Amino acid sequence: MQLSFEKPVSSKTTSLVTLIALLVFLPLLLLATYQTVILISRAAGTPAKITVDTKVTLGPVATDFYHAFSQGGEEATDMLAPVADQVRALKPKLIRLDHIFDAYDMVGRSGSSLTFNFDKLDRSVDTIVSTGAKPLLVLSFMPPVIAAGGSRINPPNDWNEWALVVQRTIEHYSGKNGKNLSGIYYEVWNEPDLAQFGSWKYSGEKNYLTLYRYAAIGAKNAQNTNRFFLGGPSTTGLYKSWILALIQSGNRVDFLSWHSYLPDPKRFDDDQRNLISWLLPFPNYTLIPKLITEFGFTGDKHKAYGTMYAAAHTAAAVRQLIQGGPTYAFSFQPKDGPGQEDGSGWGLITHETNGKKPKPRYYVYNFLDTMAGTRLAVSGEGTWVTGFATTRDNVIRLLLVNFDRSGSHTENVPVTFTNLDPGTYTYRERFLLGRDVSFKETVTEISLSKQIFMPAQSVAILELTK
């Protein structure tokens, strides 16, 4: 007979132990489940299997649109002067300059009249012109001498003075008796929807449309000028309500602008498609210039702006915008501000106190220029690896970009060029800031297949020359 010295456990005790166990382990179980879902979702995706049809053309590919850059106002000085030669090498078409009214001591007062001194701003504009670019001047922020409470983010005490400030600015830079520049874009404010820049709305008391209307009055009053463009709303993202409010306001609108800090490059294409659909009922606005006046993967300072992550994101965004995209997409920004030796600055080039060193993103623009030509049909893009192909001067080129938001995805990509003429070709693989190899390939059929290893955050151009 076996004796037991254990006391029977009551059902109440069992329930209490079970409850305690649930309280302790359930959060851990939920966390593990959540992490598993995240890992599965990250792993899920479509690998690329690229086919280039070398005989199907889709129209010209322009490369000017991404040679636009937006410099922030981190210093009240001519920020680009120390790096002008490096910026010139980027072949910029437009350079955007912000904070012109609150950082350049431009507007003063003598009694009841406003005074204007453009000397400080002129130096920055002259530097921009010296790089081969035209300036895009952001009409921001409110000059303290006319602002309510002296705050740069407030409306003016007198709206007519705001109109006069805009008028004098346009006359100075676009005026035939001034700097005599043609084709300047004037953007009304910067990120008006953002709290730090005023929390403007398109209705109510602090109304962006009122701000814009008096800027348009100033533009109308400007005398003896070359052609220029006035537009906005320069919001933190592409927002349908803001776009429609502006184009239905009855004001002069020569271009539409917004900012795109989108970690997923494919959302750039979504934005373009959405904008087209919004503007279809307004045919007068479908063909005016569309400007992404700042873009990147985040609007916050981030150390990844100094790595191949930012370069690959830029290339992937350009791929999404290469046809049917904006007139210009402005990378933010050419140069770091001061005190960013930790590498967190937005710049393509480090500040002069940190050596004026180009970052990987600096090199992507001229690298992509190789792809100018006539676009060819491409199929088989994947979740991470995307690309497009062109032909020019008997050279077939394929751009491949492997961009992974999580930062780790690598891929062996099958690539096939079809409908080739038989013969001997020079085949070249060129990676941004990486290997560059070439060798001969003999094509006896109508296709050539390759396997391309794409490391995480890599950009490559494949070339076939007969």
C-alpha cells in the first residue's frame, strides 16, 4: 500500500494559480506572437525576376527632374558657399531656399514705411546661380517687423504689407531692373500645416488661403518682370483637401507643391496617381508644374542619411517617378547644418566644420543620369528589388535597386534580356560605390540571362553594348 503525504489541492487554489500564471505569461505569449507576425510579414514578399524586352519602347526618360535640391535654414548665412564646387558637380537645375524673410534681415521699417535690404539674400542667390541652378525662393516666414506679436509664424498686422513684401521680392529677383532672373519659382510658405511653422488651415481665422491671396496680390502688383511662377501649398505631405482648396480659391496658381517624406518608395507612385485623379475635374491645373519641394525617407534627422540606405531610397524613389512623375523632386538637403558631427544631418555633404565630406547619397544623382534614353519594357519587379531599363546610342541599360526598409534583405536576381540580335556584346555590371566589371558575351539565340547578387541597399546598372 502506497501512502501519500500530499494534501489535496482545492479548486479555488488551482484557479488562483492559473490566474497568476496567465497574468505572468500571457503578455510574454502575446509579445512572442506579435514578434512572430512581424518576422513573417517582413519575410513575406515577392523576389524579383527581371525580364527586359529590348524591342518594346515606352517613351523617353528624362533625368533633369531629380537634379533639384532644397536647402533648409539651419544657418542665417550663405550656407552653400563653402560647398559650391561640390554642389555644381551635381548639375543642379533648381535649388530651393527657405527662411528668406526671417533669416536674411531683408525687411525693416522706417517710420510707417517698410525698408528692404537684399544684400544678405543676394549672396545666397548668387551662389545658387553660380552652381548653374535657378533659385526657388520660399516666401517665408513672416518678417518680424510686420508680424503680429513679432512672431515669424503669425499673420501680419496689415495684410497689405505682406503683399508689398512679396511684390518687392519678386521685383528684385525677377525684375528686369533687378537681378533679371527668368523662370524663378516663388513658393508661398513652407509646411504651413506644421505647428512649428504656424498651424495654418485652409479655412478659419489663421487661413493659408488669405496668406496666399495677398501673396498673389503682391505678385500681380510686381512691375517690369520676367516670367515667374507662384504656387504652393508646400504642405508636409500630399493632401487632397489642401490641393483642392488652393486650386478652387480663385487665386493665381502656377504650380502645386508638397513634401514627401515616405519610407516606402512605392508610395511616391501612389501620390502621383492620386493627384492626377484629383485634378481630372479641373483641366486647367492638370498640366501645370508639380513640385515635390522636399523629399526623403524621414523628415527627422537620422544617421541613415549618411549611409547607402539613403542612396538606395533615393534611387528607388526616382524609379517610381521616372515617367509621369513631378516636374521636379527636391532632395533635402545639399549640406548639413553645424553641430552634426554624429552623422545625423540631412545633407548630401557634411558641414565645413566636419570636413565637407560627400555622403553616399551625393553620388546617386549623376550615377542615375546614365539611364537617360528611351525606356524599355521591364517585367518581374519584386517587393524589394525594382528597376527600369533604357536604350541609348546602341547601349541597353538596366537599373536595379534593392531597397529594404528593415535594412537587411539581400537577393539573387535572375535577369533576362530578350529579343536581342545575335552577336557579341560587352556586358558590364556597375554598382554605385562598388564593383565595376565587364566582359564579352556571345548571344546565339534571342536572349541573355544573368544572376545578379544585390546586397541590401544597393544600386546597380547593367549594360549591354553590341
